[in-house]
Amino acid sequence: MDLSQLVPFLERGGPALWVIAALSVVTLALILWKFWDLARLGAWSRRPAELAVADWQRGARVAALDRLARRRGLRARISRRAMETSTDRTMPEPAAREETLRIGKRALMQARRGLRALELIATIAPLIGLLGTVLGMIEAFQALQAAGNRADPAALAGGIWQALLTTAAGMAVAIPAAMALSWFESICDRVQGDMEDLATRVFTTPRGVA
């Protein structure tokens, strides 16, 4: 379908199809932005933090902190904060764990931003499509009633086809939005698990190790 046919196509479905078309653009933009955002936050970069924590467990604390000094990834940030609070003699271990947990929660909130919008789109897109279908069916049957015995079955079929178009469009937007949401949530869950594991390994290393 070229651009010259796009506007007539959208006009057939009425206002609901225009709304769904706008949601499709927003959905694509959100998915691309979220992919970039997670890449920027190091969601797929696990090795630097793993190597740093391994150094820490061997007692090479300076080397471990040096590995993470310029890292801005989620795992690196939580690992570095756990190391810094763990070596702070003025901070009891429970307080150090709470401070690390606070940083971890903020990092996860950053990783999950934008997911609520995708969830909302996946929920409302089919409903908007269904609403457009119901309104279209009402209009088609009103035309059928007005025509009486002179009703044209072909015209009725065309009205029903146009009404069902919005339901199909709503599902076409909701399905990729739901798939992307599930994928992004699985990535965030994996990052959360890694962050908890790394922080635990830091705190379970005896403070006396040098």
C-alpha cells in the first residue's frame, strides 16, 4: 500500500483506525527507544562486573574497583556501590546492604521506564479496535434498517468488512507491543537477578580479605 492509498484506507475505518495508526507509530518508537536505552544501560554487558567481582573475591580490591571506575552499566554500578559500602568501616553491614539495595532499586526503575506505556498500548489497542467495530456494525445495521426491502447485501457486507478492519488493526498493534513488553521484562528480570547475585557475592566476601 502506497501513501496515496493510506489516507482513504484509514478513512474507511473511521476515527478508531486513525487512533490505532497513531498508536502503531508510538509503539514502534517506544520499542526502538527502549532497545537503545537498555543497550546504553549495559543490559547485555555482564562480563566487566563479573570480572570485577571475581577480583574482589580473590582479594584484589583495588583492581576490582579500577575495572568499574568508568563503567556506567547497571551491573557495574551496583557492584561498585556494594564494594564501596562494604569497605566503609564507619557503615555497619546492614546499613551497607540497605544503601546498595537503594541504588539497585533506582537502577531497576531506570531500566523499566517506558514499559508501562507498552503495557498500556498492548491493553487498549484491541479495545479501541473492538470499539471501532461495534460502532461500524451499528452504522451498517442502521443503514440496513433505513434501506428496508431495498437493502443491498453487497453494501452491507462492505460495511461489516470496514467495521471489522479496526479489530484486526488493533490486534496487529497489540501483538508486537505485548511481545516486545515480554522481551524487555525478561531482560530486566535477568539484570535484576545478576545485580542481586553480584551484590551478594561482594558482601559475603570477608571484610578481612585484602
